[in-house]
Amino acid sequence: MAEVKSHSRSVRQGRVPTASFAARLRKVLVDGLKAAGIDADVRTEAVPTTRLHRVLVTARKFKQLPPSERQDLVWRIVGRHFNQEDQLLISMIVTLTPDEMAGK
């Protein structure tokens, strides 16, 4: 909750509040993938004691793409909507199919 309380100070100092960043990141990826014809579930997780975020993107249509193409696609979407400084707040993006998530 500290991020919510310090929202005004964060904005003045040019930092993006964590909750707002995560919500924006999820929306950008869901919308960007939808525009590419891929319905995806996007989950974010704050990395404890840092300002970083982990991202998990699952989509059935990822089955048609090798992992490197999935990564290229999601990072291109991120690159179109976030400046370089904000991109550095993303520690990783994992792209899996639901079957891969289930260990199949």
C-alpha cells in the first residue's frame, strides 16, 4: 500500500507507481495480442524488495509459434507502448500455452 500513499510523490519524481504500471502493462499486452489475433491471459507479479515486475502470458495460439517468436511479439508490443526506462522495470516475460503451464 505504500505505493498508493506515495502516488503524488512518485509522479513528481517521474516514477510510475507500481500498481499503475502493472495494470497498464497487462492492458497493453492483452490489447496488443488481441490485435494480433491472440486471446491471452496476462498476469503480473511484483518482484519483492524491487520495482521490477515478472509477467506470465498464456495463450492457446502460442502453440503455433516457437518460443522465440512469442518473445519477439510480446516485446515488440511492450516496445511500442513503454519507453526504455519503463521497459527496464520488467524482469522477465514468460510466454506459454495452457498445456505448457500444466506441464503437458
